[in-house]
Amino acid sequence: MNNNDMNAAGEKPAGKAGELSYELDAVSAELPDFLNLLPMAELNSFPGLTSTISVDEGMSREVVRRSAGGDGLMALFPLKTLDVDTYDLKPSDFFPMGVAARIVQVRESDQGALKVSVQGVSRVAFTQLLSGDIPSVRIIPHREPKVAEDGTLKPLILEARRLYAEVLQLIPGLPVELFKINNLLDGEPVILADLIMASLPLKTPAKAEYLMIQGLKHRYLKLLEHLTIEVSNRKAGQAISRRIEQGLDRRQKEMHLREQLKAIKAELGEDADGEGEQLRGLEAKIASLALPETARLAAARELERLATTPPQSAEYGVIRGYLEWIADLPWNSPSEETRDLAAARGILERDHYGLAKVKKRILEFLAVRKLTAQSARTPILCLTGPPGVGKTSLARSIAECLGRKFVRLSLGGLKDEAEIRGHRRTYVGSRPGRIVSEIKRAGVSNPVFLLDELDKMCSGHHGDPAAALLEALDPEQNETFTDHYLEVPFDLSGVLFILTANVLGDVPGPLRDRLEVIEVDGYSVPEKMEIAARHLWPRELERHGLGPDELRISGEVLEKVITLHTWEAGVRELDRSLSALARSRSVSKAEGEGFCPQVTAAELKDVLGPPLRRPEAKELEAQTGVVAGLAWTAAGGDIMFIEAVGMPGHGNMTVTGNLGDVMRESAQAAVSYVRSRSRDWGLDPEWFSRHDIHLHLPHGAIPKDGPSAGVGIAAAVVSLASGRKVRPDVAVTGEISLRGLVLPVGGLKEKLLAAARAGIPTVMIPDANFQDLDDLPDEITASLDIVPARSLDQVISLALLPGDYRPRPDVPELAGGIAGSRPFGRGVNVTLTTP
């Protein structure tokens, strides 16, 4: 590509003026029909003007070389776009009008590019492109128009000269000689117009359009249009620059005058700039607050400092910001509290299904507040349970029941103590912590404050946020909670803090000790169906613009969605599945197409994908050394298979599956107990010394820990050593002791739900956990045979298929002859064992 550096009839791009020649009539007749073609990225070459072209491309250099070696003529045609291949040019790449030019001088710059001085000869039209080793073009010369004698052109020329003179003054960097040329070219209207157009900073399409205009009057009209726009834009830019400069000067001047005026006003005893009035308003607002004594003294001290600090000082803004925080905080502004138990019960039942423990605790709190005139100590509640069971939404409902404002702070990923307690005012940009900030936003001193995702906090080099929460979450001392920014006590005793967590294992003990933990368990299938029918499905229909009669789902199809397409303790995944079903109909409705108003089971696979793979009991077979255990996770209960294999060796044991220390110790205790009882169970004691045992819990990418797999590990080892197969329809859970006792475990409801989801009908639980069944809904126990066990002998009697093994005489058989049973819940038969 080539660029033009225009100057007036000179050879160098420096812009020095020289002689102007205009010999079109004499030369145009001598132009050949074909000229070498030089593509131009920019157009500054016009007839009668000399300009300098920079050529640095191989093809263009060859065009210049051959043209200079011949008659010196070549055709300059502007390109429509720069994105072209010069070795594959097409007529459509060029504007239809160009300039025939004669080479005056060729020299090479220091950078290696050719500097070619050319003089425009004539406007030429593009008619045919010829391909070859260099491009050439067939041209038709265009004669310049005659100057009109009717007097209409002269006013246009005068206006153009006037505007051009104005442009030359507005555009910096243009050659000085252009001022002289504008005055000299009085009798050359054609070349004057071309000169003005060539020197204007316009883009190539605008100049190419001008080049095609034939009539001189029309050229000047187009030229005046561009000149007017250029003058207007330049003046506007200069005006903006002047306003900016004047504004800076004015502000500096005003600052100086204000300082003088302030000194004069001070001498007269008057307020200089209204700052005193603002300070008096701030002081009056602070005086009207029911501040604690320490806060009142701190505010008075800072007000005195502010009065003696210059407003231009950085310290002035810090002090004033602190006082504004003091003035804006709701120090003793509680909101009116609702103590209507019936209304609160209605709100809880309306928004949430089940969750009896939580509802009972909230109603107890309201009852106590009602009877003690709000003097009861505010509890610190912690709702813990799997994701998607409604912990966060339950906190919102609690706020509505109490008639209080609701604020939420997510603790997930928080690792800076200052986020809780604030930054000290010695730091630039310091501000109070998130607790004080959220209470200010609430505008009341007794909001319901949700601290979400407590177990997702982490400590870092900026301190431990959990330690910073100790004071705020202690009912005995949070009435004097001190934020580092405020440095005065702020009463949090009226705030009802509600925390949520999936697991409390990672929460420090001192913090956990301050919490009243309420477990929010996962939902059973009937509970999920009820929640979907009451809340999820109507909400999804409304979100997707569907009416209740436009799309319906039966209980049978809803149960298939829950059991086949979700695997969770909560209802979050179920909500997404129902959203997908509603969304599939929204597309049809938006496009005006008809659709079936009933969700069918046949369409579930197309909309939700194939059913989730899970360990159904019917897919399992009786195997040696494989026991179905029950595990509790942050996402709810799950089935955890325990696998044991033996191989010739020397009595070593390997445990794999990404297990924690507690589970490894539990495995060691289980194997030790089995070896100690091998003769009682008819096992060969030498088998353990001649074999190595490998215990594995699948899904090795998932960390596992806890003691509740001990019973399952012991049963798997006994099955491996005896050769007896394990019943596939039995799942076990419980901690094993070195005396063979089955000790209690946690997460019983989630584990039983996992067994029911997997289709395992019989579950063995520790006898000490049997009393926990009273708190479980009947629908959970109705589909299960729940067998409490006190010792490992009882577990082996039921979990292992019959073989050569005979239990101790004092332990009854369970598999064939059940020792005893009693009805539980709604008639479900819960098998009992005798000790």
C-alpha cells in the first residue's frame, strides 16, 4: 500500500511551495490508453498538484520502477478497503475515478521505502483491469470543466477561500506555505478547489467522491460542505478545551478566594462557606440519638477535632466520615415486633412443608417474647442440613413471622477478620465491618440477620473470621460488640442471628458452642412430592408464563421425576427439573404452537435426559466380601459399598478409597476384633496370617471419614474369611468397638432415605439409635425393615447368608428365625433382636 504526503508543487514532503503547473489540455491528449496501476491506500494526488508517495511493497515498487523507466506515467487509483491482496486485484477493489500522474523524482529513504514525487496530470476513469506481472488499467481521461461566466461561481470561491483560511488557523501542523498559496491562486479556481480538498484531513471515500464530481460549481458546493463541517468541529473542540482550561483556572482561583473570604468571615464572626451549617446539622443529629455514654463521648471528641481541622485536610474527610457513620447507625431503633403466634404459624406453614423442629422452636421463641415483654435473651440459631432443604428461605420466613427487617451476609469464602470487625481508621479507605454495615442498611437495631454458609469460611494471613464472630454470636457479651472502625460498643443483643451450614465439622468448637443447632433433614419422596405440588410447580408455571390449566403434572409422573431424575436430599435439582419441563412448553406457547397440557412419563427422557444411574437393590447380587454401608454426606445420605479381598501374604492390611484417619482406625478395630473372635465363629485363625487383606471404598476421588463404616467393614471381613456371601438386600451402619458392640451414629434420617432411594428394604442400625426413629416421619420407616443390633454377632446373623458359621449360643439367629418384633409407626414391622 502507498501513502501520500501532499505538498504544493514541491519535490519533498516537507511542504515547501514551488511552481504550480496546470497543463491538462496539452497533456491529456498525449495520455496512452493503458497505464501501469499503482493502488493507493490514501488519496492526496490531484491534477496539477505535486505530492510524495511512500512505496514499500514489492509489487508497487516494481510498478514505480517500470513507470520511471518508461514515459514516467502511471495511474493512481484509491482502494475501497485495505483488506485486499495486491497480487490478486479485482476492479471492484477500486473507486471508479483516479488520477494519471507523472513521476518527478524517486529516492530511497533511510528505512528502505521509496519516496516518489508525482505530479497529477488528469482525472481518469477506470474501464478495464489487465493482469500481468504488474497490474495495468485501461483509462479514459476526463477534461476539466470550463469556468462559468454567469457570476454564480465567484461567491462560492470566495466563501471557500474564507473558510479554508479559517481551517488553516484551526488545524495545527499544516505547512505555512498553504496560507500564501490560498492568496496566490486567485485565477485558478479548478486547482484551488483540488488543493483545498487534498489538504483537508478527510478519509479516502470522501476524497474519492469529490474526485468523481464533474461540474466545478458542484465541486465547490461539496467543498463548502466539508469546510463548514471541519470548521464547526474544530471550533467545538477548541471551545471544549478552553472550557476545561478555564474551569481549572476558575477552580484554583475560587479556592484562593474562598480562603480569603473564609478569613474575612471569620473576622466578622460569620460562616464562610456553609460548612459550619452542615457541621451544626451533623452535631444536632448526633445529639438527638440515644447514644451510649462511650459513643456520645467519642462523637463529642471527634466533633471538636473536626471544628479545628481545615476542610482541605485529608484528616477532615476521615473525621467527618466517622461522624456520619455514628449519626446513621440505628443505635436504639428497634422495629415493632409481631407476637401473634397464630399468624406466625400460618406463615411458616404457608412457606414450608415439614420442618417441625424449626417451626416449633420459632413458635417457642415468640411465646417467650410475648410472655416476658421482649426481655428474653435472643438465641443464636444455626440451621444445619444438606443443600436445597430450605435453610435460607426459612430464615426469610422467620423474619416475616416476627415482623422484622431481614438482612443477609454470605460467609462463603470469607477469610479476612476485618470483613467482620472492620478496619481501624488508621488505614486509608477504612470502613466498618459487614455486620455493622448491614445493620445500618437495615435501619433498625433488631433485624433478623442471616449469616449464610458458616462452614465455608476460611482463615488466612489476615486473621480468622470465625474468631471475630465469637463476640457477635455470644448472647452474654454481644451487647458490647466493638467494631474496629467505630471503636465504641454497639449493642447486638436485639439482633436475631440465624446461621446456616451444611456440616459443622469444620466450625471451631468455641464458635459451635455458642450456637443452638437445629438440624434440617433431607426430604423423603412423599415430602418432595408435597413440596413440589404446593410450592415448586406453581412457581415454575408463573416464572415461565404458563397458567395452572395450561400445563399439569400427575403425581405418578412427578414421582418418576423425583426417583429417576434426581438424587439429592433437598429439592434444588427437582426445581431445576420442573423448570425444564415448564420451559419446554414455553417455547411452543411463544411460537404460537399448540402443546399437550399434560406432562407425560414418555417425554421425561427427552426433556430431562436418561434416568440417573444408582445402586438399586435389584441390580445387586450376593457376593463375598461386599457389604452395602450407609454414609452421611453434606449433600445427604448415600449408599457406600465396602469391598474386601484377600490374597496370599503375611497378614498385612491395605485400606484405600481416600479415607480419613478416623475411618482407617475404625477399619483396624474391626479387623482386630474379627481376628480375636475367629475361633468362636468357626474361622481358621491361620487364615489371617497367610493372607493379606485389601479393604476399599469406591469413589476414591471423594474424601470419606467417620466411624460409622466399622460394622460394615467387620461384616465384609467375616464374609471374606468364611466364604459366606452377603445379602444384597441389607444395608448396615454403626461404629464397632473392640468388644464387638455396635455403637450409635449420626445422620440416621439421611441414611435411611438413601436406603429407601436405592431400593434396599432392610437396614441394620445401632440399638442405641432406635429411639431416634420416633422423630422420623412414618413414610420413611414404612418402606423399610429397620433392625436394631447391639453386637456384631447379630449383624452377621442377618447380613450374611447361611453357611458353616454358627454364632455363640447366647446370640439368637436373625435371618431365619426372628427373635421378636413389634409394630412401629403406621404398622411397619420393625424387627427386634434380643441381646
